[in-house]
Amino acid sequence: MKYRTFFLLILAFTLTINLFASLTDLPPLIPFRDGEKWGYCNPQKEIKVACKYQDAYPFSNGYGLVQDDAGKWHLVNSKGKVGKAIEAESVTILSPTLIEIYKQGKFGLMNTKGKSLTKCEYEDFINFYGKATATWAKRNGKYGILNMKGKEVLPAEYDMVSGPDNGTFAVKKAGRYAIYSEAGKPLSGFVYDAVNLLSDGVFTVQEGKTWKIIDKKLQEVLNLGEKYSFVGNFEGGLARASAQGKWGFINPKGEEVIPVKYTSAGVLGEGLFAHKDGGFDIITDSKGNIIRKDIEYASSFVNHRALISQNNKEGMISPDGKTVIPCKYDRISDFFIGNYTVAERNDQDIILDIQGNELFSGDFDQIESDEGGLFLISDESKKTGYIDTKGTQYWKE
């Protein structure tokens, strides 16, 4: 009897650990729909924010988001505290300290404490990706550089701004380009006809018809002459190059690792590259060694997985070129947010983990991957609710 009791204790402990592990994959609070109203529950489906809102969104960067009956938005923290009303048509949580608001066709910035950092006066800007402390922003048809404090470190007076990439922007004025820092300081004059930003420690720039490789100090490393009509930025040791409508890859010495003779060439990331040869993508490493040559299509890597297609079916490969998810699905979404995604096979939606394990399947009108291991179920007219990787439904009619 003692041994049986001990075994049951071990079993109960193991089940508790497994349950805890599965629950900790989820965010602290989950959008929950009760009839027509939304609130939040915890992973045990205990209501923590009353279901009295028009809508609720999954947690991102430490906050959830609800919309009240007046159409105003409120941030929700991990303890379920609902913040002050934000008057905007839409709100996007950019970081733990920064949100984007959209109102009357224009964008602006606000911090998560509710302080406005800019007016809603921008036609467009992009997120502060990675370690970037600034982004390009478009105001009154012109471009500038906006930092995370809402200051235009470069006034929106230019024809185009692209970047950031490794702390640098390309700025265009009167048909010429200059290189600027994230602080809005010029690193060069407007002397270039094209600029591909800093990557692998160098820039590629065009002056007239001549392409050059320059270093961080903007000193010339290599003059490529007029051999190429286009040279991209270096990633993983190679740069795309084009001449007479054909494509290939060169290394920083100007050597053609992949001859410029193919119909297309693309950087997959993770040190892999692809060029089209007939109906197949030939995947190589940075030295030109062939990794795969049996794939009809390969996408760029996202979260260490690249989408591939064979015989009109889709799968995934890992950075070593090995198939992780076999090409047996009609459709697969990239792992943009985390370690789970959605695939479709024979009109069935299937939730996959990053190893290719099928976790749950069902027949839904529409299912979209979202943050924190949650998936949005919806029909053509409205959101039905969220499910997790086990198929647990977070709603009741």
C-alpha cells in the first residue's frame, strides 16, 4: 500500500508539472468572450477582467488592450488593471514603454503611461525593430527620422528615408543619397546615387554607374566598377549582384561565389542563399556549397525556419537545410511571432509547433496565429474567440 501511495504521489506530481509547463506557455491573461462582451481570464479560465468590453486583444509587450462601448481603448496590465481611456481609432503596442495611436488618418506616439509623445500627424512610420532607437516617419508627404521619445532628430523634409539598419539610415534629397545615424547626424554628404545600408560591417553604394563597397568610416574597400547594374547589401558574407538582367552573389572581395547568370537570387538568412535554376531553388552556403537543389521555392528564414514548396505542397527547413516539417500541407504560415503556427491540409486547420508536431486540428472558417500560443478563430463578420495549442476554447455563448 505504501508503494502504491508513493507511485500515485509521483504520478500526481508529474501531471502537475506537465500541466504547469503547458500553462506557462500562455500569457498571464487571455482574451475571453462571454456572449457579445469581452474580458480576460487566466490560463485556468478564471475571469480576471470582467467581460464588459466590445473587444479584447492578446497581450503584447506586457500589455493587453480592450475597447469600451464608447469606442475608447484601454491598456490592461498583467494583473488585470485597466488603464485610462485612449481616444483613437486603433492602438498598437510597440514596446513595453511605447504605443502607436491612429486617429483621423494619422499616426502618433504615446508612452504606456498615457503621455502623448507626438501629435497624430504622421502618414506612416515603421516599428522600432530590434535594438533600433529611431525609425523613419512620413509627415506632409516628406520623410524624417523620429526617435523613441517622439523627437524628430531629422526633420521630415526629405524625399525618402530608409532603414534603420545597424544604426544607420539612407536619406534622399534631390535624387541623391546620404548616410545618417539614428541620432539624425550626417555621416556623409548627398553624394550617392544609391545606398544599401550597413551590414556585415560594410555599405554598398553607387556613384554614377559605379558600385563600391565602403566601410563604417565610409572609406572605399573595393571599387566594383560598372560591371553590375545593382549590388545589394552584404548578409552572411554575400551580396546579391545583377548584370544584364541576370543574378548571382559576390563576396566582399568582388568574387562571384554564385555566377551572375541566374533568373533570380535571394538571401534566405541563417547563412543560406538561393538562386533559381530552371524550376528549382538551389540553396547554398556562403562559399557556394550546395545544400539543397530539390526545392521549387524557398522563403527567407523567420525564427530559424524557412518555408519551402515541393510538388505544390508546403513544408519547412531548418538552418542546416534539413526538412523539419515535410511538404505535405496545402499552406503554412511563417513562425512570425513565436514557436507555433497554422497549417492547412484537406480543408483542416492544424496547429503546429516549431518542430513540426501537430498539436491540434479543426475545421474553422478562419484561424490566424497570434501571440503567446494563442490563435484567433473568426468568420467573415466577426471574431469568434481564441484557442490555445491544445484546442482549449476561451469563450462561451
